[in-house]
Amino acid sequence: MQRSGKGKTPRRPGPKKAANIDKDPVGVYCRIRPLGGEDEECCVEMISSSTIQLHAPDGLKANRNGEYKETQYSFKKVFGINTSQIELFEDIAKPLVEDLIHCKNGLLFTYGVTGSGKTFTMTGSPGEGGLLPRSLDMLFNSIGPFQAKRFVFKPDDKNGLEIQSQVDALLERQKRDSQQSVPKTPSSRQKADPEFADMISSEEACKSESVDDDCCYSVFVSYIEIYNNYIYDLLEEAPYDPIRPKWLGGGTPARSNEFVPPQSKILREDQNHNMYVAGCTEVEVKSTEEAFEVFWKGQKKRRIANTQLNRESSRSHSVFTVKLAQAPLDADGDHILQDKNQVNVSQLCLVDLAGSERTSRTRAEGSRLREAGNINQSLMTLRTCIEVLRENQMCGTNKMVPYRDSKVTHLFKNYFDGEGKVRMIVCVNPKADDYEETMLVMRFAEMTQEVEVARPVDRPICGLAAGRRYRNQAFKDELSRRLEERGGPSNGDDPALMNQLIESLPALPGSELVDPADDQTLPRLIEVLERRHRVRQMMAEQFNKTATSLKSMLQQFDSQHNAKDTFLHEQQSKLNEKDKLILNQRSEIERLEKKSKTLEYKIDILQKTTDMYEQDKRSLQQELETREQRLQRELSERRRMEQRMQGVVTDTRLKWEKECERRVNAKQLEMQNKLWVKDEKLKQLKAIVTESSSNSSGPEKPERPSRERDRNAAQKRSASPSPHPTAPPVHPRHRRSQSAGGEKWVDHKPASNLDLDTVLQPIIPNAIKVSTPNEKALSKCHKYVLRHQELASDGELETKLIKGNVFKTRGGGQAVQFTDIETLKQECPTGPSRKRRSGSAEGAAQMDDIENRVPVSSTSYQKRRKP
């Protein structure tokens, strides 16, 4: 058998809100409490009526090296240490009570560190009533004459109220009176609680002047606390002592029949999607004193404790809710209209948040430590919700606000969603010990001011004519007056009135008949009765005339009333049209003001941009003129330099032409000398060859050339131009190399060079030896030398020392300008090419070879300068 499926009941959608609703920022106020002693250091200064300044204490500056600077915070209004409770009430709580009477919700809570005066601001003390008692006093002063009888409004346990008939309300009152048959103590019935005696003076009492007198009002109060993130009802009747509960060891009650632990409450959502505490006690109160009594009853149950920072520290968040129910009167103005849809319920929540505290300062342990952790966690959740709301509104995001993370935020989520005004009082203790906590509170308050809450809309007005109560009362007064003028009391059902009417008739004569022949008694009785009948007829006629005149008067009043109603409806329609016109004009004015502000802002930006561009233009013009002047100077300098360089180039060209001509001539002479030497060698070789051939042909021994021939040959050789015509080569024995000075050298010896075992070696002191030159080594020295090895034309190894000067370049690098070359050459005097096998010619050949090697020593330096 298949079970028939049932669809889930769809959730009723919430009320749609208009897209263009008006929003108001959260009103944040600041109150500074006085210092405890004159010698205490103060870290808070009130600059103006809306700005305070925080400056770090001297000790904190010393510890943090002056890290903390003076900071300023702005609020809607700042109240100094001399502010009275009545001034605070006039600016903050009074507008909320006005809105409560006009069917608008409100939320007022105090926030601050522990010991900053939150409870005093909310509750007050005898002679200095706080915001809560003053709000109740203003409410009852305003609606006192228009309150409904008790039990006419009855809570339905679903965050709503029902209207009972007069009979049901009477039965409820009789039932309550029967249950309270035991009289209260004289102290509680005759005089107010001493905690609230003389809390509000008669001079400070105030009331609202805009109360709708065609409605009946009733006030209900409830008082809860949120302790360790659990909700408890402080007005719940429980058979235990809330101040001194008696416990045994192990956490059990001392007398189980007298102690019942309180049960926590849960949060629910009503049909209008508003959060409420299910099962919370709501007490109907009819006066300020009665409301005080109920409040103090719950206040005695609230959890407080003694800590290192506060003698009476609140360990829970308390919420005192004032709920105002109002319903219109019927058309006659006598009774309440029996229509539940016409009942308007508004509420004002007065919240005293527990103060944030640091366990390092309070030194809390055990339950106190757990309480402090839960308090700080709930306040942190409130801060997180405010941050997410601010981010969603400023950045256009749609992040989920974590209301459910704490009972405090979950209970008041409707207020932040636009169900009423929100006001916050930041209480500040100016002493230096609370500086860091106060700075965190100031940052949270500054962020809260940026959150906007939708403005509550006005409730619809009942369609009945206004002034019904006063017209009904005036009719009753007029009827009583006319009846009194008729000679009787106003109440026709009074027995005294009946007796007076009977006595006004003629008296009946005696009707006892003794004699049957008596003919006087009956006629006399008939005559009296006839007179009575005539009087009665006259009274009936008079009554009919009075009734007719009264009826005509009522008809006249009714017609006048209808005419006035018609006129009022016409005026109301005209007024509505005017209101619409005013609203449209106001919206147009606001739009134009916003547009004007936007244009002014753009004009300011454009003006600033223009000023910046003008300034840049002037600076660029100045820079352009400066550069043009510099360019003209450079051009003139360049022309002068060109002229000077042309002269230098001309001189240099002439000089080098002469030098080149000289060098060419010298080179020609050198080449001629080399050619002459080679010719001589060839001649000698030819002579040797010729001599060897002649020796092979005959055994004759050649004669050794005489000294004379050698001398002639020398003279003949000297007749040719010398390769060095200026002077013969000089080879001083003790001459030191130029590289042996006191300057710093870079000795560049490639890795491919060979070590020579010669007696003379180039030794350079103060030299940095490198195999590859680098900029680091060059930057430390002034001279540079390169050891270069190569094979000479005769096959011997020749070493050249190429020297130069090191100088810095314009780009920051190093450069070398070569200035000199020194040559180190090694020759072997008994080479194999020089040996002669013939003994006769050996001496002559050896002498000839020595003569040819005169210009070159066996081991010597030759110096040559590069151009």
C-alpha cells in the first residue's frame, strides 16, 4: 500500500520592502564618567560637543617608544562628566519614547568596558534616575488618562496580543483578586521600594503632547538576562532564593523542595518574522510605581559579582522590554474596537550589555573566567555582525550576517534589518588603565556609525472619525446637565428619582368604606385619580416633547457630524494630496541637492586639477626657459670649442706631419742600414763560400785578414748612415727599470708565458699580479705593465714589457693609455749556425760575427716609445 505523499507547507514569504526606502545611520553617543580620584591620570579629553581625543598614558609611551599617537573620534553627541541624567534622557531616550507612542519600535543599548558606568546610565540611583525609569515615567504620564482596564489586552504567547470583551476582562480581574486574597505586606503596598524612592522629581517629569486620545493603551513589561549565552526570565516565579541559593557539596541543592534551578528560554520567530523569547513572562502594569516594582523584582535576580575592577560587575546582558498595545475606540467612543487587526503593538528594548574585560586584569578564575569568556565572545559576535553589515552596505556585497552565533545578536536582528531605530551609548572611563580597551571600544563605535538602518514606516490610521472619545464624553455631560435642569438627577434608574416622581402626584384620600350608603368616598377617590391621570398625561406629553426635541437635537447633531465628517474627509484628501506634493517636492529638492553637491564636488576636483595643470605648466615653462638658456650657452660654448679644436687640430696636424716625415726618414735610414748589413753578410758569406771552394782546390792555408784590412772595413762600414744617427746606443749597467718606482702597478702576466732562467728578471715592487686584468685591480693602481713573449726573427725568445697609465673614464670605468715598451732578449753566442768546421777560417768568421753583433748585447733592454 503506497502512502499518499504530502507536500511540505511552503514558508510564508516575509514582507516585501520597498527598494527605495529611506535609511538612517545608527545613532552613537558617548558619555564620559568622572574619574575616581583627583590623582588618577586621564587619557580622554572632550574637544567639542561631538569629538573626543584619546592620548596614550605616559607609562605606555615609555614602554612602546611613543608608538601610540593622539587619536580623535567623532560621535553624534558627546556628554561630558558634568552631564545630568535628564539631559541625557532629553537627547537620547525621549525621541524613542515618542516613537513608541506612535507605533514605532526602538532599541537602546549601552556599550563599554567594565566599570565605565553603563548600569548607572541605564538604571540610575535615587535622586538621579536613569534612562529606564525616566522612559517609563514619560510613557505613563502621556497615556495615563487613556489606559484600558486590566486584562482587556491579553498576550497570546506568540509575540502578539488579543482583545477580550468587557465581560471576559471582568472575569479575569475577579479571578486575579480571588488569587490575591492574602494581603501584601504594608511596606510593599503603602510605599515604594527604597531603591527607587525619589528617583525622579516632579520638576523633571515630562510627557508627550501628541497622544492619540481615540485609542486605548496598555503597557506590558518583560525582563530577561543572557547569561553564558543562555536566556533566563527574571520575572518567572520560582520557589527559590535568587540571591543566596543554598547548595551542598557536589553541586546539589540543600533543600530540594525549596530550590528549583531556572530553566533557560529559547528564541522563536513570529508570523511577522520578528524574534521573541518563547514563554517569557509579560506583566501588565498601570503605573510607573508598579513598573518600578516589577523591574526591581527582576533586578534582584540578575547575576552580579565582585571583580578586581568593579565591585558590582554585571555578569550577564540584561534586556528590559516595554511593549505598548493600542487599539482604537469604536464609532460611539465608548468601547474598544473588537478587531485584532486594528491592534498595534510597539516595543522599546533597553539593553544593559555586560562590560568587556581582560582576565589578565580581573584575575578571574573558575566561573568568573567562564562568564568573562562568554561576555567577550558575545560582544565579538556583535562586532562581527556590524562589520559584515557595514561591508554589505558600502561594498554592495551580500554576505550572510552571523546573527545566530550569539543570542544577543539573534534577538535583535530585526532592528538591524529595519524594524526600528537603533541607538547606542558608549560609556567611557577616562582613567589611564583602561586606555587600550577604550581604544578598541572607540574603533567599534566609529564603525557602528557607518551602518545604516531602514527608517520605520508609519502605521495605517484607523478610518473612524477623530475626536470620538471627547464627543462621547461631551454628550454624556450635556445629558446629565439637562436632566439636572429638569429637577432630577441625571440617572433615571435611581430609586430616589422614582420616589420623587411618585411624591409629585396628588395624594390619595382615604378609601375605607364603613357605610354602604356612603356616597362621598368614591367620588373623592375618582376625582383624585382623574387628577392623577391628567398629571400623568401631562408628564407623558412633556416627556414625548422632550424626547422629540432630544431626537431632533440628535438628528441635528448627527447631520452636523456627518457634514463635519464630510468636510474632514475632503480636507484629509486635500491634505494627503498636499502631503504627496510636498513629498515629491522634497524628494526633488533632495535629488537636486545631491546633484548640486555632486556638481560642486566635481567642480572642486576640476578646479584642483586645473590648478595642478597650471602649476605644472608654469613649472614646465620655467624648465623650458632654463633649458633654452642652457642650450644657448652650450651652443656658444660648442662654437668656441670648435674654433679652439680647429686650431688645436691644425697645430696637431702640422706637428704630426713633421713627426711622420721625421719617422719616415728615420725608417728609411734604418732600412738602408739593414739592407747594408744584409749585403755585408751576403758578401761575407760569398767570401766564405769562395774561400771554402779555394781551400778544397788547394792545400794552401788562407791568410788571416790583417788588422789594417779590418780597420779599413770598419772605416768603410762607418761611412754608411747609422740606424741611430743621433748617438750610439748606451747600455748603462746600473740603470733601473722605470717600473721600479713607488707607484702601484698591475703586473699582467698571461698564463701562457714561459719562465726564463735569465739573470736579469723584471721585478716590480708594490705590484698586483694578475693573469687576466679586471676593473677591481685597475681601480687600485696607477700603472699597468703587460709581459708579452714572442719569437724574434733569429728564433730566440723575446719578452716585451708594455707599460701604460691607468685613468678613470666618464662612465665610471677604468682605461689604460700605453706609453712605453721595454724588450728583454736572450741570445746564445755559440749557436750551431755560427760554428765553423775549418780551423783556418774559424777565427776570422768568429771575429766577423762578433763585429756584426756589436749593436746588440747578449742580455740587454731596448727602450722604444710609442706615439
